[in-house]
Amino acid sequence: MGVREDARRDGINLSPWGKFDRGERAVYALLFHLLDVAAIAGAVWDRYLTSGQRRLIATGLGLTLAEARCQVMFIAGLHDLGKLSAFQAQEAHPWARVSDSLRSDTGNWRRMPHERASMHSALHLLAEAGYPVDTSDSPGVLIAQILGGHHGRFLQIDIDGAAKASRVRLALGGPAWQDLRRRYFALLRHLTGATAVPSDVSVPAAVLITGVGAIADRLASQRHYWLPKAQAPAFGAGEHFALAVRDAPGVVEESGLVRITLPQVPFTQAHGGLERPNNLQASVIGQLPAVVGEKGPGILVVTDATGGGKSVTALEAARIFNASGDTSGILWLLPTMATTDAAYDLLEAHVAAHQPEHAPVSLVHSHSYDNTAYHDHRLAAREPSTSDAYWPDNNDGDDNGGEPAAGERPEERVTVPDGWLRGWDRALLAQFTVATHDQALMAALPVRFSALRLLALSGRTVIVDEVHALPPFMRQTLSRLLHWLGALGCPVVLLSATLPGHISAQLVRSYLDGAGHPHPATAHLDCRPSYPGWLYAAASDASLTRIAPTAAQAHADRYRRRADLRLHPVRHPSCTDPEDTPARENRLERITQEIAPVARSGGCAAVYCATMADAQATYAHLRTALTWPDGGPDGQLLLLHARLPGHQREALTRRVRTALSATGERPRRLVVITTSLLDMSLDIDVDVMVSDLAPLQTLLQRLGRLWRFDHIKRPDWLCGDVPRLIVLEPTDHRGRTLLPPAWRPLDSPFLPLATAAHLARRPEQPLTLPDDVQQLVETVHGDADALARTDPALHRSHTLHQARTRTEEHHSLLHLVPAWHDVLSLSDLHRQNLHPHEAATRLGAMPRRILPVYRTPAGRLTLDAAGTQPLPEHRKPTTAQIRTILQHTLPAPAAWVAGRARDRNVPLLWRSHALLADLVLLPQNADDPTRPVRFGRHRLHLDDALGLVHTEG
């Protein structure tokens, strides 16, 4: 029989199963599932892929766009062909329904993962169809590996060994099974129209095709999609495929994957009421469209002082890139959860300002459930949250049936992502996404579904914010990611206020290397942008375009201001002076002196502390050392750091962002004691700032929050017209910089030491911003040899710093996926078997999540000392309960809880949930919650105001 006859009613054996529902005892024909996935892959091609992605795939296959679409559908449909094997016998009920002729012809088959069976069996069928399979990079071999990778990992294929035809026939059943695989293959090829044979399969194209197949498989595997089809099946393959093709666009649309085009709106409307673009933004709007129109996508590096409008510049650049049609959407990457939450608000407002009918904006970081702006009623009560761990996609069984509780609004914002997009690794697929750097960097690591991540990244403009914040380990990973984005034709925008020139050049060259311009060919290019300004490198020809000098000068003139960075030597509590030395000012005394006028007469201040212990000590001291009018320190003195319960930290961060914003109702008096949590990407303004010694990059970032907004009236008691950042330099009794032991693990000691040395040598005059910024950055963070030679101790520290940097870069390289042009077999992308939880995007031990709980006299565990929030100890928690639990967790170093007793583990029924399984309980006495809980030599307790308090002994 031919393929036409096989497509008709009763034309081909439909008894092998692909899906089975134990509850309904429903069996779904394997062929129908293959056809579903093929049909949905066609809809994903039409409705989700951008024109740039489609063109890259077609070029990579050596086919026309129409032929490439058919080929992608065909490949996607073949993904489960390997289920025509011993897989069929693993479930008794559907196996009993398989035809007798097949059941009697199993031969000596053996079980193997069905994705490997698909790869091995398809290899020889592709060869029969004319696909070359002679070498590891032949089109047929790479397509077979795509099938083997549909569960997230590309597999090694030994074409002369395990994948040899004779061994495959022996392992996968007798002649009847071989014949049926051949007929399924031919029928899929016939129905999808994939008659053209690719002349090539490029590695970037293979990665994107794999991602398309993964999306289509997941959509077709949704129970609500296939179960009705199983209960009322079509009569034949042709009829079924026609229905699947008809329904596929609706399935993709229901998932939230369909791309939309934001309507054109005026600049003022798009950017929250800004009257007009500043000179930097205007230069991008004026110069970039012509360059992108002529040369296509590339990488844009924007450098400017904090407060200069880089975020708006990036959004305008994304609009220009996306206008070409090659990309559609924005992925905005930031270093921390706090900055990501802030950027989510900005991007959501930007998208909503265009008044689309529906445009999902997703938030992707490991604790997005803490963001109250993101989880509205539906997200909180029913749907899976965005995270990097498994979250069940079923209804959690809440008694309210998903209806809004009293006081909650039932409607949703148009920017709220659909439920399917909230799944664990699917949220990155949303057209508009804000995520931490880590989420994107995972695409450069050999983790499962890295191809899906690359597909998600490549379809829109990627904005990498606060690039300077990446340590060498992460920067090396970013370089490899940029290489792949260059290969995928993805436009990239890098933003930084304090980026050394050699780092910007390294990142630009990595992108161009991926785009086909090797490092030797670009070594002569000066890839450092002016400051302030921007540089654009086109992927097509590696040509460089820079901001017009007049525009750069005009922008610098508009934002020029003076600011004072003043070092104050202090004694840190960790330093004990000899008895015969004169008493000197300690750290808390200087902070008290600087903050006293704020407490007495009003104003807004920020005190940045190097460690959370320093922040807690500072907060406790200022509460009692100063007189606080208007009802005391509560509400006027805030402590904000990372070791607060998530819901408390998010609420405090939002309060600070609102109170100190350009448009918020500024409080009469507010002092925020914080750590690096408020360093970056936060549009806030304070009158007074005190900071512990930190790397110069960090101090310049903090300086950008001091007198940031011109329209704010400063307190009358403030003298002078120059903002002043007081930098507390810890010194010994001889006046030499002495870093406290607790500070040394935070960063390379050389950077704060070099910062202190350079600031001490500077003339006692204010800085001129932005003019002095780049020179300051280059002196400490760029080529610091000259500064290091001024002092032998500093030179030794610099040598150790360079060795540390090289070590971090080396450790990063050990785990990265190879450059695309070094990939001979797709399995090279998964040489290491890394789980997302094990893959390191940051160097060092990952913190543990602690859940503070209280043990009531009755023995119950609760989230509060009053016992009003009991925890489900003897049943699985619902989704809403899981969210509440996670909102009460906080991070702590793993060493602090290493010596925990068995009662510190979560209840047994929680351990099946990936986000709960690794939590560590901090069981406090409800009658005496201040009593520390011992973990070996570490003692911990949660204080309502201070957060997690740690002592040793």
C-alpha cells in the first residue's frame, strides 16, 4: 500500500499508542500524536517564529521558506517514532489493544529511551529517503540527533555502532514493527509535504528546529488537547491531520505564544509622559534606523551615567530593531531580583502604554512569586508560577474553585501572561520578558532544553542591563551567550554606567565571532564606545557606527553636574586598636553624625553597608542613638537587605521605590539602611548618602541616586550646592586601609583597596559627571597596573586579583557549550549532564532557602508566632499554600545550615515539589521566638525588624 492509501480510513495500523490516561483509561494513537505535533509545529512556524528565525532555518537547511516550513513540521512529527518499540509494552492496558500482528513480532527487542529509539530508527529511514548520513555532520545525522534531543538533551549517535542498521533492527522489534515505522515515516513526509531534501543542516538552524519541536510536543501533550481526540478519534490519518492543521493556530494562540505588533504611539505616551527624547535617545532614534535598515541586526553598546535615560534608550533601540521584522519583542536581563522587579514595572507600563489587546509580559527569576505586581488573582490562586523548577500544571484544588476572594478583582491586565507561559521553563518564550541574567546565561550551559532557551532568546531584542555588575565568571558565560546570539541573528543592547573599555570590546567581539567574523578579523577594531554615548556593530559586516560627536557633547552638557566623593577614615568594630593609641572615630559614630540632621530636621537618606550584619548593627544603633520626632523611628527608619522573608523584602523595596521616585509623594523623613540590594537600576533619589568602602564602580552607581532629580527641593539645613557621598574607609590605627574579615569574601580585595588608594590621591575637589567617570573606571577596573605600582601591598593585591580573575574565567569555560562553529555533532552541546539546579551561572556555593516557622505548644508548625497560619504537614500543599510558603523564605549561606538536625527538613509530603524539597526549616519557639536555633556552631533566629540574625559559638 502507498501513502495515499495509508492516509485513508482504516488505511494504516493505528493500534500503537502514544498517550495514555490512567484515570480515564483513554488511549491515544501514536500516529495521531505525531500528526498533532507536526501540525502544531507548522502553526508555531507561522505564529511564533519571526521572519528572521524562519529565514535562518531555511538558509541553514538550504531550502526555500516554504520547503523549510514543511521540513520543520516533518522533523517535529517524527520525534516519537521510537515509541514503535518496546516502549509499547510498558503499560498493560494500551499494550493489550495493540494489534496481534505487532504483539507477536517483538522478536528480541529491548527497552531503550524512546528518544534514542527515534534517533536510531529515523537515521536509516532518512538515508532511504535520500538524506546524506555518511558523517557526523551530514544532514540526515543531524536531523536524527534533533529527534533524539526532543526531551532536552542531544544524544551521541554512533553511526557505525549502536545506530548501525542491523543493531537497530535487532533492538526495535521484528519486520512488522520495522515496516510500520517506515510507513509512519512516509505518511508523515507525505502529509507535511516535506519532499525536498536539505542540502545542509547548520548548527544554529538545528537548535531552533529542536526548540520548535519541543514547543509543539508540549502543546500537543496537554491533556485537555489530546484526551477529547482520544475519546472521539478520527477515522483515518488524513482526516485527523486535516483537523489538527485546522485547530493548530487556535492551540498556539491559546498558549499565549502568538506574536503581536505593538501599535505605533508617540514617544511621550510610550515612555510615561517624557516630553521629548534627550540627546542620547534622539541620536539613537535619528542614526540607528538607517544603519539597521541597510546592514541588519547587530549589537549596540550604550554607556551613560546613572539617571541619563539608558532604559528609554534601550527601549527605543528595541523598537528600531523590531521594526525590521526580523525580531519581535523584548527580553530585558538584569543582575538581581530587586532590579528585575523594578524593570518589570517599567516594561509592563511601556507595553501597556501601546494599548495592545493582549501582550503578555512575564517575569522570570527564581522568586517571582514575591512580586505582588506580577502575581494577580489568577496567578496567585490557580496557575503555575514562573521559576526554574517543576510546578504542576493542574488545578490545585482550592475550595473557591478559582473564583476571586472578597476584595479581589476578577479581571486581569492585558500584560498578564497566559497560564501556559507561566510554566517552569516556558516563561522565557513570552514575547516581552524581564529576567535575571542567570536565566539567559543558562542557554550557554549544557542543561536540558538549552535549545528551547536559545529559541526563546533569539526571537526578540535582548537588553543586557548593568553589564558591569557581572563578575569574571558570569562575564565569560555572557561572552559565549553573545556568540550564540550573534549566530542566531539576534539584536543585542548592552547597557552600563561604568563599563571598562576592554570589557565592552571583548563582548562586542564575541558577538561578531558568532556572526561569522572571527576574533583575528576584528582585532583591529576599536570596539569601545565613547562616554557618554553608544557604538553599534553590525552582524552582517562587522562595521561600526558611533554616536555623532555633537550629540554626545550635547548630552554630556545637559547632564553635567558636580558631586563630591569624600573618604572618611573610621574604625570598624572588627578592628581593635592597641591600648596606647589615641581614640578615633568609629564607623557608627560617623554614620550617626551624618544622619542626625535628617532625623532632627527632615530629609531622605540612604546608608549602604558592606554586609548584612553591618546593616543590622547600624539599624539597631540609629534606632536608639537618635531622637526621632513624629512618632519614633518606625516608618521613618527602614532596614532593607536580602535576608528578610521574601514578602517583607518585596513590600519594603516597593515602598522605597515609590517614596523616593521622581513622582512619588516624598516623605518628610526617611532613612534607609541597606546593602548592595539598592545599587542598580532603581530610579530613586536621596538627599544624604553614606556608604561603606566599595569598588569604585559601585560607588559611582550609588552616587547616581544622590540628588538624582532636579525638581526635588532639598532640606533647608543642607549646605552647599554639591551632593556629597561620604565613603567610610576602614583603617587601622596607623591610617592604612584595613578591610574587615567579613568583607573579604564579597569581592576581590584589590578593588576596594584600589578605590581607597585612588580617591586618597585625587585632589580635594568635586568630581565632574559624566566627564570624569570613564577615567575613574579605567584607573581601577581597567588597566590598573599604574595604580598598583604606587604601593607594594597594593601591587601584591593586584597580582592576586589578576590570578583570581583568570581562575574564574577558566572555571566558567569548563562548563560552557562550545562555540557553534566548533560543534561537529549536536551531542557536543550536552557533553556534560548538568541539571538546571546544578548548573552554575555564578561562582561559589549557592545559598540555601530557609523557612522560618514556629512550633506551637500543641506541636503544630505555623508561619507566625500567633499560630494563625498553620502549615500542611501531613498533606501536599496546594499551589496557593506553596506560594505563601515560598514568600516566607529567605536565603542564607549553605554553611550556616550544614549541621542541621533531622527535624529541620521539610515534611515528607513536601519533598516531591522541587521548590519545597530543599528548604531548611528554622523551627522557632512560639513562646520565645528570640531564642536562637542551633545549626552546629551557627545560631539563627528571625527578628521582626532585623531579619535573619546570625551568631557563632
